Amino acid sequence: MGFVKAPPGVVTRFLWVGGVYGMSMQQLTDIFAPYGRPTVLLPDPPAKPAAGKAAAAAAADGPDPSTPSSAPSAAPHASSATVPPPDSTTTANSPQPPAPSAPLPCFHAFLEFEGEGDAAAAAAAVPRGAAWAAAGGRKLAINFAEIWRDKRPVPRPVALSAAELGVPGLALALDFIGTREEAELIAAVDAAAEATAHAAAEAAAEAAAEAAAEAAARGVEAAGAGVAAEAEAATREAEHGEGNGEGEGSHGGWEMMAKRRVQHFGYRFDYAARNVDPRPLGPMPPWAAGLAERLAALPEVSQRLDQLTVNEYHPGVGLAPHVDLHSAFTGAIVILSAGSHTVMELRRGGEARALLLPPRSLLVLAGESRYDWQHYIPHRVADLVGGELLQRGRRVSFTFRQVRGFPCDCAFPTMCDSQQGVLPPTRISQLPTRGMQPLRDAAAQRRLAAAPGGEGLPRSPSPPAAAAPGEGLSRSPSPPAAEEPPQREGGGGARQQAKAAEPSAAAGAEAAASLAGEAGTTGRGLGGSNGASAASAAAAAGSDDEAALEALEAEHVHKVYDAIASHFSSTRFAVWPAVRSFLESLPPGALVADVGCGNGKYFGVRRDVAVLGSDVSSGLAQVAAQRLHAPGLPPSARPPAADALVADGLRLPYRTACCDGALCIAVLHHMSSPARRVRLLRQLLRVLRPGGRAIVTVWAVEQEDPAKTIAKWTPIAAPSGPAAPASAPEPDAGAAAGAGGVDTPGAASGAGEGTGPGTGAGARAGAGAGGADYMVPWHLPFHRPEASKAARQAISAQREQRARRQARPAGDSGEGGSSSEAGAEAEGCCCCGGGNGADGSGPAGPAPRVDAAKGAVVFQRYYHLFTRPELAALVEAALAAGPAGADGGGAAGAGAEGPGPEAGVEAGSGGGGGGRGPCGVLEDVFYDRSNWCAVFRRDR
Ligand SMILES: O=C(O)CCC(=O)C(=O)O
Ligand SMILES: [Fe+2]
């Protein structure tokens, strides 16, 4: 226990007084006597260099690098500022306390007062930075101090083998390489760094000459001088052979981190962005490639290793706790130690274990040890291992990994960034400006462009042409542009992302503040219910007003997915077993239409099947397209045989009968009327060839965890009455009914009446057999880059709506003025967009809103939840009606689909099969984790 300066703002009864050297204790007591006669406490004498400075360092291991220091902000001073506790101050370390009148041998002392008031008065009396007459003209520095209890951890026992450590998936091989190879490897990385530095210096010199010549030619002397000076600075920097610490890495060449240096080969890891730069750096040098191959062949590894990070640690330097980003690297992490031992610790939850990594040893982190435990190296100069003190020397570690192109699907979601695990931020990723500065000037850009292996390296070969899975398929008019990573100008895509993220957070905050202000004026809070204006959506949902339905879906499905595409995509990666087994049931070489493909997560599930993905949200189609051309894919990886385009599922731009299979996963529930659902299913039937099969999944009314789902959603009451109870007819009833044709969908709004065999009620069953409509929120966190735009839009939409409401004559609450919902809007609800009929602004239910408490922009998505019989009956109805266009003539062969044909069916013409009965069969309907799934086949 001792004392340290208190953090700013903390007032205690102790004062830290600097500048006391040569004063006596008596003098100090006298000066401060007017404020309560404090006791003077002296700090420890400086520690004697003992057998163990290192021993002390090892035993009093520095605080865990990841946890905030147990001492307050002045912890670095702890050892020098430490004094024994008051009762032993003058005995423990100073057996001969100085006489009261003897000059003090220390530069600072501590004063203990009776109470905080006395200490505060004394502190206030000391002139800041000026001579103080009462102290004999000395300048005293003054601060509050507080007791520091030494909470430094006792060093934990260090395991010597993987078995002893006992973390599954971890393997340690001792003496994996010999001393000669060890020396060669270290020499190779040093040489690589030197070569890079040299080349960069030459390039910089060239650039400097070029820039100066250019400037001189232009006769702009001043500018020329400026450019030349910059270029010269760049040369100097390059000559030092180190990056500028801002992550301008290259292929080889040391990058300076705070305390250690790193080099990257194959791909560069950007510590500021905390992600791998997807652009390959070029082939690894032979020494690294050879080693990578050898390691890859180990049974514990068994995977290609295409990325190498070399870390250099000097004694006292460690590494903060982290998991290697799941989404960036796949499979095992392989670490070869050279030059010196170190101790690596692994921790999970409150548990931590330490393992000795001797020089020349090989560590493999796989499975649980790689995905679920953080690893780190305590910052020490020596390690106490089995009672023996091992001094650390320069350690160079070689960490080999495989870059991953797709989100992680591991079984350890806690630490999985792909699965929304909470990754503690690293120090570097929190630095406010680092990694965001644009490259300073053209000369420096040229320098980087010219550096071998640097920014100017040719990009990975242009992505292979996407598979052309069918003849005569029309693509979206403008193929989706690759979204990320942006072209970077020396600064890197990650920097741009980081930059983009900053204003978004700011915009979020600004948005929140702005709304908070407005909330004040309306007298309403921010987080209110959406129920009020959800009713306006209900006016459209389930009705037969086609324009209103389209507008509802545009607002509450398409626009939302466009706005949240990349965030949504980051949460969608798990391949559903049911969909996988459906895909596996298809013949090799099958062509599959993935209608509403979202981020394209089913592309490539089967490498011998071509998937044609389409989505009405161009945002999601872009994400899916990016998957095909992802620069993150290692060059050797074959992209899946797939393509992505923007298309409306109700108007699929494909030839009739061209697909062997169809996926329609989590799409049908976004269709806002029974007729539109049947239309979508009939489109699937149309593109299937006879014998082709489809799987359709929808959200079920029977949610597995209703408290976390339905209870949080906003129900939309059907305009013509409440949804039917779940006691709907068994599928067979609907199936039987379906054979007789399809009723007018308008009739379906008579939902809840129940349907029975012989009523020809397939579509009617689809409408009302227990299903229910909801608005389901999506929270787009402020820190997402896309949140900035969304927040601004949400705010301006809300302002407009408010303005419209205010402009309305008093008492006019709109069309629905008599309803309580409209009433609520008329009061000026600021938490939801309202909008619809109430102010004639369109189809909207709740508009996106900024929720300051949740730190997110909240969107509302329209969903229709299904019962089993309802889904079954809907499919039966579509089978009975036949493929889209079958009854409308003409359109089917044209490869394009107008609304006409369905209109015929919807109008009740039914019997698309020309009275020949259903065109196929419903093979199965089953429940899978809150979803109903139907598999059906087209037979003719
Ligand atoms: O240097 C080491 O041993 C560990 C390196 C590491 O964990 C990393 O680079 O992610
Ligand atoms: Fe690591």
C-alpha cells in the first residue's frame, strides 16, 4: 500500500506536495499548520537494484494489460511515489527517519489532514506555479493524493505443455525448428525489412527528384519547394525503414506499433481497422512460403496458410488480450517462436492460464482455444517459471493464418464478430485520429505506389467472370457495383471506413439531440410505442388495393432492407440445415433460383450447383454480388457458381421452366396480401421446369421465444377484423379446396371466417387461417456507417410529418380521425412516423425513428406470420392455379412477366392448369426454429 496522486477532480484528505527537496519535516508541518497540522509522510526510498530487479518485475507482474490499471491515473508513478502506510511510513523502508529539522532527501512528500476540508483549504493556499513566501520562496506543486492498494496479480503458475494448460484445441510442439533455422528465419525477416526500406528510400528519392523537376518545369517555385520538402521528408521516413506507425504497411518492412514492430506477408493486418486488408500483398517470399507449406501440412493444421504476421518483442513488451478476428481468419492460428521464450496467457470469462512458449516452439491455436479464448502476452522483462526466473530477450514470432472471405460460422459466438459477439475494443482501434488521415501529398503517394510490395501492387487478378447459369437471363440494368472496399489512396479502405463511422456516430448523437429537443416541444419521449401508426399500415396490409400494398412493401420492406443491407447482412450467415439438405437433394449441375437471396448466403453451399440470386433490395443484391467478387477471397479460392441481380420476385425476369430448384427463404412473409403471396409462389412454379422443386420458408405464428419476438413487435390488426384464431383447417382441407380454384383475394380479407373443403378457398385459407401481421423493428446502431444517412432521413421525415400535421386545420385528424391511432398522431407523436392516411402522406406505418436510448435508428419491417395450414393452403392454391402466366396466355413464353396473368387468377379464373388439377405437389410442410417451411414440386 502507498500513495499516488489522485486523478483530477478527486478530493481526499491527503495531499501530494512536490518540490520539497531540502525542506525539513518541521518546515512542512509549520507551513501547513494553519490548515489542521497535517502529518508528513515520506515516500519510499528508490528501490535498490536487487538480485532482482527482474525478479521484482516478474513477481510484481505489471497489471493485466487488458484491465484498467488497479492504480489510478498516476499508477506509473506508483513505485516512486509509494510510501509505506502511515503507521509504518518512517519505519519500514526508512529505519532512520530524518530528524524533524533535517533536510528531506526526497522531491515530494505526502501530507495527511484530518479531513478533506482541511486538505482542500491547504491545497487552495498554495500558489500555482509561483514562488510561495510561506515556503521560503519555493515553488511547490500540489495535488490531492489517495491511498493506492497494490492489487497487482500474483503471477500465475506457468504450464509447460498444452496438456497441462488444458485448453481444448491447443497444441504445443517443442523444438519444432533447430537453432540454425531459427537464426535464418530471424535474419530473413530483418533482411526483408531492410530490403523494403531500401527500395522505399530509392523510390522516395526518385519521387522527390521527379516532383522537384515537375514543379520547376511549371515554374512554380514556392510550390516546388513545398513538394520537394515533402518528398524529402518522405525519403527520410523511408530511410528509417519503418512505417509511420499509422499502418502504412507493405510486404515486409517493419511497421511500428506502440511497443513492438510487425511485418506482414501475404496480406496485411490493419490494426486500426482491426481487420485484414483484403488486397493481397503478393506472393510470400520463398522462406515464408516454404515454412507456410510445411506448417499447413501438419495434421493439427491441415489448411492453407496464406498470411504471415511477424511480431518483434523486446523484453518488457507484451501483447494485449485479443482473439484473432473470426471473420478475418479461418481455422487454426500457428505461432512459431524464435529468439527468446515468452509466456502466453489465455483467458476466458474470469479464468486465465499461462503457458511457456520456449524459443523454437510451435503453438497451434485451433477450435475452442482459437475461437473462444483470448490470448495475450503480459508485458514483462522476465518470467517466473517453476521457481526459476527466465529473462526475456528479443523474441520474433511468426504467426501464420488463413484469410477468410466469408463471415465466421463457428460454434463460439461469444467472441465471434460475425455472430455479434462483443469484442473488447483494442487500444489502437480507439485512437481517434489514427488511421484516418489522408495521405499527405502526391509525392508520398507516388512513393508508396513505387515501393515494391506496397500500395501500388497489382490487385488480385480480376474476379473470374460470374457463372452464366442460364441462357437469355436478363441482368439488372446496371449490375450492382462492388460496394467495399473503397479504392484507397494510400490511406486504405479501412481508414475510409473508420472515417465514415465517425460522422455516423456524430450524426446519431446529433440526431438524438435534435429529436430530444423536438420531443420536448411535443411533450413526448423518444421511445414510445409504434402501435399508434401501425394501424395505418394495416389499412394496406391484406387489402386488395394493389397500389397501397406495393407502397406498403416499398416502405416497410424494400426501403428498409436497402437502408440496413450491410448491417443486416452481417447478421445473416448461418446456413440453415433444412435449406442445405434441400440443396443437397438437387441433382449435380442444377440451376437454382434463389428468390430474395439477401446477402447470398446460399451461394456456394453446393459447389456443383449454380445459384441465380435475385433480390428486390438493390442494397442486398449488391452485398450478394460482392460475395462473388469479394477481394477478400484468397486468390486460389474459386468463387461459387452464382450470380446476383436486382429483381422483383413477383416479376422474375427469367425464362419459364429453366430452373431445377428454387429457394424462397424468408421472403413470402414480406408479401402483404394473400394474392401477392400466391403470385410469388406461382412465379416460383413458372421458373421451375417440370420435375423442379422449391423450398419456401416463412416466419411462424408459433415463435419459439415469443417474449423476445412477438411481444416486442407491433401487431397490425387486419382492417376487416381480427386475425382468425389458430384453429385453422388442417392442410388437407385447404388442399382439397385449392383444387377447385382460387377465390378472389379480396375475399380473403374476410379472414377468420374459416375455410372448409369444397369452398374453393385455398387463397382464402392463405389469408386468414391464423396468420397475423406485424411491424418488426430493426435496430441500426449509430456506429454503423450507414446509420448517419438513415438518422438524417428519419429526422427530416419526422419533421415533415410534424409540419404537415401542424399545417392541418385544427380538429382535422385525417381520414381516420375517429380512431384512437389517428388521435394519437394528431397529438403529435414524435416516436413514429405515422404518416399514412392520417396526413395523406402515403402508405407508411411507423417511419424510421432515432432512438437515442438504444443508440440506433429503428426501422419497421412488415411481416405476415404464418400458421402451418395457412402456408400449406397457400402453396396448394398456387399449385392449383398453376405457374404464373399459365392461364394468361402469351406471357409465359416471353420470358417477362406482367401483372396481367396473375390478375386473371386473382380475379378467380383459377384452374391455371386448364382444369387438369394442380400442376404439382406439396411434398412437405415442416416447422424449423420459428419458421414454417414448405417443399413443393412442379410436375407439369
Ligand atoms: O507473437 C505472438 O506469439 C502472438 C501473436 C498474435 O497473437 C497475433 O499476432 O495475433
Ligand atoms: Fe493473436
